[in-house]
Amino acid sequence: MTEHENILEIIRRKDQTPISLTHPTALLVIDMQRYFVRPEYQFGQLFEKMLPGATDGYFERVKASVVPNIKRLQAYFRSKRLAIFYTACGSWAEDGKDLPLWMKELDHLGLDLLGKRIIPPTSDPSWQIDDSVAPAAGEVVLNKPSSGVFASTKLGESLHNMAIKSLIVTGLTSSVCVGLGAREAADRGFQVIIAEDACTELSEELHRGTLQSFAMAFGRVRKTGELLNLLR
């Protein structure tokens, strides 16, 4: 076996340990915004400008897997009156001056290639959570001018105040905001499970690698159907 195959076998054996969810559980829907979900907005347009066809698989997976599975989880959590939190990535400042350097660099690339910024301010329609998974009344949306939700919002404080013990994490994209948010949560003492078919990345390989590294140390990875069975 190769070195990587050995590690994958370790992950597989570690993952055989039975799971029991520690209640109460909350659902975290990360950055399911219009500009991440729909190809006509600036995120997809940037990569298509750089390499036509580069985002075809991504947007197909968002439509065929991510959105439907988040909707399944939303339906269950709402039926049980369990907490659902949403994050949205955007700047408070109209010109993006409050963003970290790497996001500013992405904005500059967008301005060079498209003539518009990639990371929208909260006032822009593309910042909104996509209609396909829109929050219901009373469900909280937290803006984060960074990739990490715990780094730039009061989510951790809210979860602790609500006595939440475990989180199911979904959204976009796997290797950036989803993966980082899940790791942040694990470091803060939450039991964390990523719904592997309710998130995706620009390539399947990036998606799979992110989930493997998360499962190696931080938490568990399960399909939506398995999670619904655990919740029940």
C-alpha cells in the first residue's frame, strides 16, 4: 500500500467507531448565497473567464446534490423545531475595505478580469441566501467578512447560550468556508459532522481531500440519509 492508502485505511478504521449524536443539535448552512449557487453571478463568471467550462461540474453538483440535501435537512430540523443557522460571506463596507487580504486579492482579480468585485457587500442582491434554501422566519443569518464563521461572528457564543452540543455542517465550498467552519467548531468543543453530499467544491478531488483530512482528526463525515437516521 502507498503512504496515502495507509492513511485512508486509518481513516476508514477510525470511522467505524459508532456515532451517537449529542443533543441538542443545530444545522449550519454555510454560504449558500446566490453568487455561490448560480453560475450567472461573479464567483462562477471569474473562473469561467479564466478557463471556460471550469465550473460546469461544480454548479451541476450544487443543483443536483447540495441544494436537495440541504432542503431535506432543513425540513427535518424545522419539523422538530431545531436550530438552523446560516452564514453569508460579504463585506460590511461597500468597497470591501474590511475584508482580509486574500479576499481583497480575489476582488482585485475580479476587477481586472470582469470589471467587478467577487466578494459582495451585504447590500448586494448576490449576497442573499439563495431562494432554493432560503431561511424561514426566525432562522438566523450571520454575515462574515472572512472564511471562518467563528472568527468573525458571535456564532459560538449563541450556540453555547442555546446549549447546542453538536453541529451538522453543510454548504459552500468544502475546502474553504465549510471545512474551516467545521474545524473551528471542533476546536471549540462541539461534536461536528459534515454532510458530504450537502456540500461540494470546484473539483471532486478537492472535495474528497477536504473531507478526508477532516475525518482524520476533527469529526465525522456522513451522507444526508445517514444523518437523518441518526437524528431520528
